Amino acid sequence: MALLEVQHLRKSFDEHEVLKDISFSVEKGEVIVIVGPSGCGKSTLLRCINGLESIQGGTILLDDEVISNRTKDMHLIRQKVGMVFQSYDLFPHMNVLNNILLGPLKAQKRNRAKVEKEALEWLERVGLPDKAHSYPRQLSGGQKQRVAIVRALCMHPEVMLFDEVTAALDPEMVREVLDVLMNLAEDGKTMLIVTHHMEFARAVADKVIFLDSGLIVEETTPAQFFNHPASERGRKFLQNFTFEIRKK
Amino acid sequence: MLSSEILDAVSTSFSVFFQGKNFIRLLMGLWVTISIAAVSVVLSIFFGTIFGMIMTIKNRVVRILSKIYLEFMRIMPQLVLLFLAYYGLTRSLGISLSGETASILVFTLWGTAEMGDLVRGALQSVPRHQYESGMAIGLTNRQIFCHIVLPQTLRLLVPMSMNLVTRMIKTTSLVVFVGVIEVVKIGQQIIEGNRLKVPTCSIAVYAVIFFMYFFVCWVFSLLANILEKRQKE
Amino acid sequence: MDFTFIKQVIPLYTEAAWLTMHIALIGILLSLIVGLICALILYYRIPVLRTITSCYIELSRNTPLLIQLFFLYFALPNVGIKLSGVQCCIIGLTFLGGSYMEETFRSALDTVGKVQIESGQCIGLTRAQIMRYIVLPQAVSVSIPGFCANVMFLIKETSVFSIVAVADLMYVAKDLIGLYYKTDEALLLLALSYFILLLPVSMLASYAERRLRYAQFGNT
């Protein structure tokens, strides 16, 4: 049985249908990259999986448990799904360590010493061993985004969602964040990644989902998708990322 | 008192408004209040705009003097200012001001400070690069001010000055302290006149005055809200 | 200027100032509580309560304190509610201040962005936890300058208290003018007293505003 199952998911904002009948599943340890033109519904899909948006049809199952459209204990479900946003959204009034500890201590009521040790280890791993007591505004965008990833990881989620985590970063900081994601993939973390970096997608993904106008157009291996896209739309989309030499 | 008795007292009390011209008299009183507020607002907007522009001048002396004026007007309660003008000027300078004149003088001085600060804030909120873009397409300073700065500041200022109007009307209630015959004074006359016939009439009179103020100010608050929303779109 | 007279009456002014500050302090504290409750009701859009709160705010913001006091002191006894002058002042100040505090709090709550709340949700916090650990701490520090401005405004508004026979600064000044014709002295002391009361608050307000504008979390 798959870890995460999305079945016939439909989502609309008022009249406008953003996701039309989306179905796919994620196995434990799988890394899935979702690509597609802007406005195709990638971010909305991730937000639905985390319950930040209510859905109009279909079901989402995590560990065989229905998690879509629940209201009462949504916060318990969210502890199993980690999410990192495009805008590095650390809490500005807390230092890095407290940002990371807030969820494990308050939501999960775990032991402080243990979580703190784990947090410091993670900070070390993502290359920020000396930043535990810094405040968000003292960090660069790439550093903040790495802290946000650690904050999500320390909740021990079963699946991690990354919503264009490098889109707001300066180009030279993109690499340090993507390296962290690569690292996590090697560790066998289950991840859903929305990104515009095709080279990175090709390297990290077990499976690529190409989304266009609210539909899954292709769902295949990265090699297949990037070398021989099956659909016309996929081919056109990939052309956006290459340039031909025009001047002689 | 029993609740039925209270109801009785209230309903008889409102009967004063059906006698003679009591309601009309009260409205006339309100009109005195509103006209004092209106004159003060018009003068405040005029002088405030000038004062606001003066405050953006980069000169130490001008800046310090305008700051002192602004702070003084901000710190002193309007009622104290009113007393200073009404009693103080009469004594020390030998100028005898009527209550109305003293009120308009004080509210204008106060409104000028408040409006001036709004104008200054609005002028300074236009970002530098707006001026620079204007210069880059070869506009003169005058043209930059008329075509770029002024339209942007006006959009900010109109809802803010609506708020000033509401505040001005509320503040005008203070003129009763300096002997102006306005809505509260007339209300007191009506209560006095009906002391024997309708002893409980003060409840009706003060309730009506309360809601008169409310409706007048509310209209301007709504207007300010609408303008503010439109400006954000 | 009659300085011996001034010396004689200074105690009257200090006594009046104490009384004013006493009432103002209670009124401001109560306003804070009313304001916070109203702000939370509107923030969470609680049905029914929300409508009542909005009505209260409109009434409070669009009527002068003076008229509110007239109503409380002269009208209410006719329906059997007899309040002392000081009680009227406290109620009036709270009625007025509550809506001002509400506005300050709510606009501060609104400055905490949607993404902050969503990040709180993402790490599994409940609504109450998000309010307590994420929204409130940020909102409180944002609201401090507005709070100071409200305090200043409310203390200034206390100047109408004499209308309900509370012996405040205006009352003393009016008395001295009426009884002894010492207009200059009375007015000088009046202006001076308000200056001494309000200058520190005003300075504190502009300090708080500057600090908020230039400093953010992590500067200490």
C-alpha cells in the first residue's frame, strides 16, 4: 500500500477549477518532482495535501487514513506532513533554535533536551552549526530556507512537501538549498517537490509528474520525461528551458 | 425602579420633542456646532497644506519651529487651548473674543497642525525613485510636483482628511465650555423649561443629542472608509 | 503675575492632577481589556458578537466623550441608574478608549501575515497555540506605538471631566478664574500641568515609534 494516495482530487476557487481529477500515489522513500507552467496548480496541489485548502472532490489518504476536508484534528494530521514554502517563513520574533523547537515542544510535547540535540545535529548537517541563536533577520535567504527545512524535519513527518523553495532566492544561494534536498533524497525521505530547476529535478526525482491546466499530463521517470516527453505540451514546456544559438 | 416604570419614564420623556419647536431648536443648535466645525476644517485644510509643505523644507530653524508648534498643539488638550484663547487672550492682550471666534481660532490652529502633519507624511511617502523617474524623462520640478507627486499624495490625503472632519466635529462639542449657544446648551434650556411638565426629559434630550452627533460623524466615517477602500484598489 | 498666589494654589493643581491620572489609569486599563476582547472577536469573526462589537465601535468612535458623559451623568438617573461623577468618567473613558485600543490591536493582528499562520499550521499547532506563540507576540510589539498614542489621546480627553463635577485640572482653573479673577496664573498653571503630564507620554510614544521602525527582533 502506498504511503500517500491522492484519488480524483478536484479543487476550485469559486468558478475557476484549478485541479481537475488528480490521482497519483507516493511510495515510502519515493521522491516525486512536480513540474509544469506557472498557474497549472502545482502549489495548490501541495496545499491541498497539507489541508491548507479545502477540496471539492476526491480523497487524500495518508497511511490509509483519510486526511482530506477534516476539521477537528487537522493539526494532528499536519504533524505528519512537513511543508516548506517559497517565502522563507520563519517566525521573526524567535531565534533559529526556538523556531525549530516550537512544533516539537508545543504541538508534539516531546522532550526538550532530545529535540534540542536533534535540532543542533540537523543545523550542523545543513551547514549552519553556529546559527542556532541568530534571529531570522540576521540570516541570508538561503540560510533561512535551510532553517525552515530543518524546522519541518524535526517534526519527523512521514512526507515532506517543498513548494518552490528556491524561487525567492538569489541565484547564488539556490545551490546550497538544493544540496540539502539532494541529501535528504539520498537518506530515503519521502518527498514531493515543486521546482523550476529542471537539472535538479532530473537528478533528484524517482518520478516526474507534469501538470498542465489542472491535469496530470505525464507521470513517468525523469529520463523518459526530460529526454523523450510523450506529449506535445510536455515538449513545449521543456523548450522554455533551452536556448538555441542564433548568432553566427 | 420597575422595568415598566422605566419604559414609562422614557416614553413620556420623548414627548418633549412633540411640543412646540423643541426638535427644530435642537437641530439649529447642531447647526451652530457644525458650522464652527466646517469653517475650522476649511481653514485647517488650507493652512495645513501650507504648513505641511513648509515642514518638508530642509532647514534647521524651520524644522525646529514647526516641530515645537506641532508638539504643543498635540500635547495640549483642545479644551485647555480653548481656555487659553477665550480667557487668556481677553485678559493679557485686551482682545475680547466671542466664544465662536475663540473656538474657530483654536480649532484652526489645532487642525492646521494635524493636517500639516498628514500633508508632510503624504509628501514624504512618495518614494525617491518617483522623483528620479520624473527627472529621467526630463520633467521640471514643477511638472514633477503637479503630475507625479500631487496626484499620489491626494489619493492618500482625501480619506485621512475625512477622519480629521469627524474628529473636528467631535471636538466642537467643547464649545459649550466657552458660552456658545449650541446643541448642548439648547438641550439644557429645553430640560430647564420642562422641569415641571416632563421631569424626566433629560433622558430624551441627551439621547437625541448623542445620536445627532453619531449620525453626522458616522456619515463622514463611512465616507472615509469608502474612499480608503477605493484608494487601496 | 502673582507668585505668592501661584505658590498657594499649586497643591490644588497637584491634587487635581492625581485625581485625573487615577481615573485615566483605571480607564486606560479597562480600555485595554475591552479593546483586546473586541479585537479578538472581530479577528476570529465570531458570529453575533461580531455584529454587537461593530455597533459598539461605531457608536464609540463617532460620538464625543463630552456627550457620552452628559448622557451618563444627567440622563441615566431618570431610569434609576445613579452614578457618581468619577464612575461616569471611568465608564465614559473606557467606552471611548475601548474602540481605539481595538483598532490598534486589530491592525497589529493583521500585520502578522497569512504565511506565518500557515507555517504554524504546518508544524501542527492548534489555533490557540498559533495565537499564543506566533500571532500575539508579534502583534503586541507592533501595537506599542499605537497604544502610546491612545494613552496620550485618552489623557487629553480627560479634560472634560469637570462637566460631571469631578475636581480635575480644568475644574480648579475655572474655579480660580471665577472666584479670584486670577486668570493668567490659573491658565499658566493649567497649561503647565498638562504639559508635565503629557510630555513624557508624547516622548515615549515617538521613541516607541522610532524603535519599531528601525529595530526589529534580534537587535538587543
